[in-house]
Amino acid sequence: MIDLITRITINSNVCHGKPTIRNKRYQVASMLELLASGMSMEEILLDYEDLEKEDLLACILYAAKLSQTNGIYKVAS
């Protein structure tokens, strides 16, 4: 499970620092929205050929981890 979460990256130079998949311009939120809309993982993977099933599972895991927090705060850099 730890390996999955490492697929989610936050880089201020990619998508304005929003969580993405493997430093690519695929935002976690966008993939979650596709899944929530009813698209299957297989359909998403057909549309985004450079993604892997583990990337989508990592998005779900990331969302699950976020739902377990009491709050999300920006850390000063």
C-alpha cells in the first residue's frame, strides 16, 4: 500500500502544486471525478494510455487518507 501512495506527487511546478499522478499533469481530483461519474478504470486507462491501474488505485487511496484527517492546512514554505 505504501508503494501506491508514492505515485501521488505534489510539485509546485506541476499543476500549481495540486496532487498529481507521478509528476504528470493528471490531477488526482480529475481522476476521482471520472471514477465518480461512473467511468470504469478500464475506460479511463483506454483514454489515458500512459496511466496504469495502480495510478488510479493510488488516487483512491489518497482520497481515503484525506478523509481520515481532522483538517488540511497549508504549510508555510
